[in-house]
Amino acid sequence: MPTRGSNRREKQQAASAPRRGPVPCTDVARHFYGATYLLDAIGEQLGIVQDMRKCFPDDYKQFLSIAYYLILEPDSPLSRFSKWASLHRHPYGADIPSQRSSELFASITEEQRYQFFRLQAKRRMEKEYWAYDTTSISSYSESLRQVKYGMNKEQDGLPQFNMALLFGQESNLPFYYRKLSGNISDVKTVQGLLADMEFLDLRKVHFVMDRGFYSTANINGLYREHYKFLIGVKLSLAYVKEQLDKVRPQIRQWTNYGEQYDVFALCVPIKWQYTQERPYKGDTVRSERRLYLHLYYNGEKAIEDEQRLTRQLITWQKELQDGNRNPEHTKQYEKYFQVSETPARGRKVTAKQEAIDEAKRNYGYFALISNEIKDPNHALDIYRNKDLVEKAFGNLKERLSMRRMLVSSERSLEGKLFVQFVALIYLSYLKKTMKDQRLFGEYTIQGVLDQLDSIECFERPGCVLRIGEITTRQQELFQKLGVAPPTSL
């Protein structure tokens, strides 16, 4: 009896459906593959590829290819991408002309950037401490609105824009950045940071900041939003000075010595006078909040500071005696010296010993505050790891071509910053893994990438991708970096 043929139709449909697994090559080609394979694997591990695909479904491969190029060719401009792309296997697999890259950068929207931040945030540890800092990036452009003259950390005399970066101290990965006007001071950026954290719906964030971000308004804002924080503070603050004077005799007792950082440390619980203005009710809320003041003394630092002051005093005194005043030292002249002149004796410069003694009194001391950490040694350990942000800024400027920005439009600048930020995630992972595996004694980051970049792959029509020869040293590098060595598909 004839059947209806339903089983035959199912077999035909199954035969016509795309098969899963390696896709045969269609062209004859030979490319370098080892370094880009490493970046492919890192991107999958960190979820960068998945998150980029969600945010940029049409262009994510092009953005990843540009990020790879910035990492592997740190000294080359984007105009050289064509040559690199012809020699390497990369996500996009084709050339991206300079005009096209500018269009890609300009196409990135604010919503897409923040969506990427949200997706990456879900992959981070909830109890992680986030180090926050800013840097200045010089620019030759005269058309960018936020390029202004300000406190240039490069000290090159050029106008600049500022960049704020949030960096995870446990994961050693960057999570968030924001571009700022070049004339904005550090202390004014914290309120914007808090607003962004609220927008990203991140509540369990622990901030670590240096004393440049300290202000009464910022501390009140952190309390108001229920964030945990660890911040450096100046010894000249009234409440810090008061507590230091009380414990100065006991802080240098042997029981307070910490061997790890060679400091004497003491925690003093105090009360923060919290205030919150409520314009909608027309009143001000006042209350006391718990705060831990961590005080430290380092004898070696005290000696270095005293020697530095001595050298400066000698210079300032000679300038006054010779009549070669430097306008930048006016405050120091008035603070430390008394100058008198008479027709008979001429100019006489006398040091103010009380002012000098007062300056030396606090040498070697420094302070931190936290609303969570009670142990001063643990607080110092977390605070010292804050230099991860400085190293990240170094990677951005040196390896990712951000020391001098040459773009001329706002949208292109925003887009290029984002792609450089994505590249920074890869570099940060490499740096942490190499440090954990103690590879820096033998390699640099560029040395590792160059070592792997010589591995080739071969494409043949109708055949799967074939990987060239891999040395034992290259296999060991892949394994230490947490990536399985490539094999023919």
C-alpha cells in the first residue's frame, strides 16, 4: 500500500537544513592566525563577543577586528589596517577602509554603549571593589566641544578632554568609562558617576578613590545612594587633624605595625555628620553615619618628605637672596621666610622655624576613610591596588593610540573611544593572566602576541580550516593563558 510520503518529506527537509559544525572554506588563502585565535578565545571567555553581538548585531565583527588591530599593531595608524587585514585571519575577514571605520565609529549610539556596560556588569563579582580615576587626553582638534585647557596630566601644554574609568580590582578588568570636558576637576565627576550607576541599576558597588575626589557633598552622595566606599583624605581636614592629634603618641606602637607595607596603622571609628537637602519638602535631613578613619605612619616616607622640603627650602632661600623671585613660589616665600631690607645691611632672609616644624609634623602620615572596612591593613591593601587604573590609562595611551586624538567629530571620537575601551578589556585580561602565571619575567605582552602571531592557518575550497605547525613553547603559552591551543577544524 502506498504511503503519504511524510517520512520522505522529513528526510528531504533534514538534508536541506544547514549542518552544524565547521564550515568548509570557499577560497584559497593563507593567513597568520595564532594571536587572533587567542583574542577570539578570550572574547568568548569574557562574554565580549556575545555582548557585542547583542549590542551591534550588524557590525560587531568589524568592531572586534578593529580592536584586534589596535592590540596587535600598537604603533600603526588605522590607515594601515588594510595591510594587516590581508595578512591575518580576523572576525570580519575583510578590509575596513579608513572612511568606513569613521562611519562605524560615528554609528555607535549612547544606548548601545550603556547596553554593553549593563551586559558586562552582569558578569562581574558583586563584592568587587571598583577603582575610579580620571586622566587627561590631549587633542589637536579645535572643533570638539569638550576639548578645553585644564589640569593636563601629560603637561604638554595642549587642550584636552578627560576620561573617567571604573576598574575592577578583583577581576582586573575595566567596566565603565565616561568622556568629560577638559576643564572639569576630579571632585566634580563623582555625582555624574553616581547617576550613571543608578541608571545601570548597580547597587552593590564598592568604590575606591584617591583624595582628589573627596568632598563633603560627594561623601553625602555616597551615603545617600547606599554605596560602600574607601577614599583617601587630606590631613588638613578638621576632623582628621583632631583624631590624629589624639592618637599620635600611640599610632607608632609596635602592636600597630604592619609588615606588608612597612607602616604603622590604626583605625579610629568616628561619626560622619550626614546632611541631605530635600528641595521637594524644603528642609534638610541631618543625622550621624558610621565612618572608619584609618591613620598610617611610614618612617621612610617621613624621611623622604623632610629631605624634599630641605632641598626646596634651599632653592627658595637662594631665589629670595638673589632677588630672582619665581611667581609660582610666592605662597612658599610667604609661608616659610621673612624678608627684610635695610640700606646698611641689604637684604636679609630669615626662615620661619615654626612653619617648617609644623610642616614636618605630619610627614610620614596619611589617612583613608571607609564606611565598611574596619581593618586598616585590609583597607590599605585595597587602596594600593588602585594603581590598576593608572596602568590601564597607560595601556590606553601607549598601546591603543590614545595619547593624541586626531578625530574631528564628536560622534567619531565617542565611537573610537568605545572600541579602544573594548580593546582595553582584552589587554587587561592578558596582563592579569601573565602576572598570575609569572610570564613577565620572560615576556612582555607584545612579546607573547608576537610569539603566537607566527602561527598560520590554511584555507582550501571545500575543506575545513587547517592550522599550521605549533611549537612546544607556543602550546605552553596558550595553556598558561587559559586557552586551548588551536587545532585543525
